[in-house]
Amino acid sequence: MSETTRRAVLTGAAGTGAAAVLAACSSNGDPGSGSGSTGGNGGSTGGTDNTGGGGTFTTKKSDVPVGGGTVISQSVVVTQPTAGTFKAFSAVCTHQGCPVNEVKDGTINCPCHGSRYSITDGSVKVAGPGLSPQTQKPLKSMTAAVNGDTITVS
């Protein structure tokens, strides 16, 4: 029977922690599959992962201000650049895969490294630190369909 040393336990714990950090800050900005659970603003439904897309997401038109937008379930962001024009994008920052967390002053903002994207076309307005090639990529466009007071994103 072998003895487990404190060093072996600490080394294993450090490796597990590093793997969790790397998974949380993945550079994969491509949309994945949603899980179909409820979350987000205005009774939105759709995936709960941070990869954006893969499911159907809904919100109310009244939850998306003109000149702004709303983040749905860390997967999708819906904007209204001008009255009656709705756009949808993956809510995954193209820099390191963090979910964007707000729409403010005409940009979709990432809290991880400060990247800001246009509410009109998802293009990079201000790149985060390092100006990596991934940071220069726009948020992935999604389809926003309006039916009455409901916006459905797929």
C-alpha cells in the first residue's frame, strides 16, 4: 500500500485548477449547442452555456432598447440599433471566449479584457489588450425574427 504525500495532493489540485481556468477562458468563439433551459431577460429561453447559439432564444421587443440591447442567457445578445431594426449576435467575445455582459453606449461589452463590439454589425469598436487576431473578429451574426412583440433568435 503506497502513502499519498502532501506534495502529490497539492500538485493534483493545482493541475485541476489550471484546467478549470483554461476551460473558462477558451479561445473557441464558434457557436456551440445550447441546452434549452430558461434564463436571461424577458422570459428568454435557450442554451445556458457561453458558446452562443445552437438553440432557440426569445425575448420581448420591449426588453431591447433603441440604441442598445440585451444579453440573453450568456449565449445571445439582441440589439436595436435603430427603431424597429433588431440584430442578434453570439454573446461570446472573440478574444478569449468570455461571455459579453452588457450593451451600453452603442457597444456590446466584454468584462474580461475590455473588448467592445458594434450593436449594428458586431464589428470590433475597441479591441481588448494585446490586439490579438481573434480580437479583430466580429461577433458571429445570428438570425433575429420578429413576430408581434416577440423576438426569436436562432
